Amino acid sequence: GNPSLSWGLPDYSYAHRGGMITHAEVRAVVLSKLRLAEKGVVWDVGAGSGSVAVECARLAPMSHVYAIDGDPGSASRISQNARRHGVTVTVIEEMAPAALERLPRPTSVFVGGGGTGLLEYVMDHVPSGARVVATYAGLGRAATAAERLANMVSVQIAAGKRLPGGDWRLAAQNPVFLCWGDT
């Protein structure tokens, strides 16, 4: 089948550091909001495992996808995950926002957490018409981001887990606040 027709791939299909990954269901919503261009430029800022960058490259193989992360371990995992999924992602092992200065202007940007200062930088330096999506664990930062981006949803996942008697229970994960809008 066509690999570009699936997204929100399972977390286990990525090398990541102890839960430091945008979880599959949240990632699926992020990808739906990124409004990927067929031949665009994507920035995944603070990319961590690179799961979002990898899936952007799978869905829009003619786009140029940049994964920016200053941590050497993360940069290595991003490269490993891109190879594992057979896609091309340009890994920039440098801290944002300094790393962003030299990159081509994006059509889509994902900011995977961190402070709102990074989002402010992106909103002020990226050309108009780019789609920006940001995720936050904390409501305060998300509310600040929503003021700038104009849209916010809370994504709350409860995963089914088997009980000893064979029944199922739901194990709730902490909510993730997802903000999006255009520059």
C-alpha cells in the first residue's frame, strides 16, 4: 500500500527518550492542523524524536522538512527515525531560534512545546500565510499561544487497557493543548 496514506503512526515505531514523543493520537491531530503543502517547507522546532517531521515527510514527500533540536541525542534519534521510515529530513543540531535564521522560509511550522517566547519569535519572523501549530502541556502557556494563534483545542486520550478479568478500563493520559493559526 501507499505509506503516505497513514499517519499518527504508533509510538513504538520511533526511537525516543522515555516518553519524549508527541503521542500518536496527538500527532494525528497536529498533522491535520499543519495544512501541509505538496511542495512546501516544514520546520519541526524542538523536534525531540522527530516523529512529527518524519510524518510530514511521509505525507508530503516533495516538501523539504527540517527538524531543529539542539540536543545531540535527539538529533541522532531524528536521523535514525527518518532512515527507519525511509524519508528525508534535514536535521539541524542547533538551538532555536538561532538555528532558524538560516533556513528557507516555511509554509508550515510545528513548535512542540517549550516557552511561548519561541512561538513569538516564529510568529514575528515567518512570512505571512504560514501555518503554525504548537502543543503545550500547561494551560497557561497554551492560553498565551491561543491569543496569538486564535485557535486551541484540548486533546485528551484515554487508552484501553485490559483488566485481569478480561474486561477493559481506560487509562487517561494528561491532556495536551494544541494551538494553531496563520502568520
